[in-house]
Amino acid sequence: MRRSRGFKPRPIEASFIASVPSWTGPILSLVLSGFLLIAAIALGTVLMTDSSALVEWRDQTKLMAGVTILTALVVALTLFLILRQLARRHQVAKQQLETALNNITQGLMLYDSSSMVVLFNRRYIEMYGLSLEVIRPGRLFRDVMKHRKETGSFEGNPDEFCDAVLKNVGEKRLTHTILTTKSGRSVQIVNQPLPSGGGSRHTRTLQS
């Protein structure tokens, strides 16, 4: 049995960006320039004669080369520490996002513009009795629906259903449907297009 009614869910805005600061580019250029300078100095030193003036100049260039090497090492160590800190922040933010997703009452699945699953929460898996061996990031939305067909939580043709959903998402059309499952539960399913392409699929139980 299918019914529909007006429903305007709030758009999901979830973004997580962890990027290297823009000033690291010039730092890397400085490190590379330092190594090139060292190579040039070393080559020039080999080609020089042993005159007293050139010996003095060579000593000065050796000192400059040592300072350049030390500076390059300090910059490289600093850059390494910055990248490690960013990686830690990324991991913490990822864990916080997973915790938040797994503690909401709605089942949620997101897929990108190529209909590949990007993320889903534990509630979505539990509501339909799906297997984590099959449902995982990188699988197609079509694979999810075929697995639901196999497990008995979906009636109909998975390919036709996916074609209709993806067509609506491609046209930026919000759709919502209320279904009654075999167990007598009424669930509301909302397919919401995302600004970056792809869509999100929300499922919530209306009654037991």
C-alpha cells in the first residue's frame, strides 16, 4: 500500500574537509631550492683550483651549505609534524561523524553522482536486515536494492526502482513515499538530491 503526503525535510549539510595549509607549497619549494643550491655548490667546489682566494670562498660556501641543509631539515620536520596533526584531526572528526550517524533514529544512506554508496548508518542496516558483507562504501545503490530483494525487504523490480529513483535525483526532484512492510510496519522513505550530485535516502518507522 502506498500513500504520499507533503513533506519537506531539512537538507542534510555534512561536510568534512581536512587539507594541508596553502603555505606548505612555498615551503616545499624552499626545501627543493636548498637542495639544488647544495648540488650547485658541490659541483663548483670540485671544479675549483687550490688558490688561497678560492679556498676561502670554498670554506664560506661550505658553511652556507651546512646552514641550508640544517634549514631544510628543520622545515621538513615541521611539515611532517603539521601533516601528522592534520591526520589525527581527520581521524577524530571521522569518528565523531560515525558516532553521530549511528545514534540517529532514522536509517540513512548517501550515494554520489555515479550512484555509488558513500556512507550509511547502522540503523539503515538494522531496519532492513542487511549484511555488511554486501553493503559497504563503493557498492552501487542498485546492489543495495538487489540485496534487499534477496533478503525479502523489497518487493518489485530492483532495476526499475533504481532507474526511477536516480532519474528523480538527476532532475533534482525530492520524493517521499510511505510503505507498509510485510511485518505491518509503516515506514516513510525520502529520496533527497544533494547539491554535489547523488542523493540521500532517509528511512524512518512511523508505527510498529
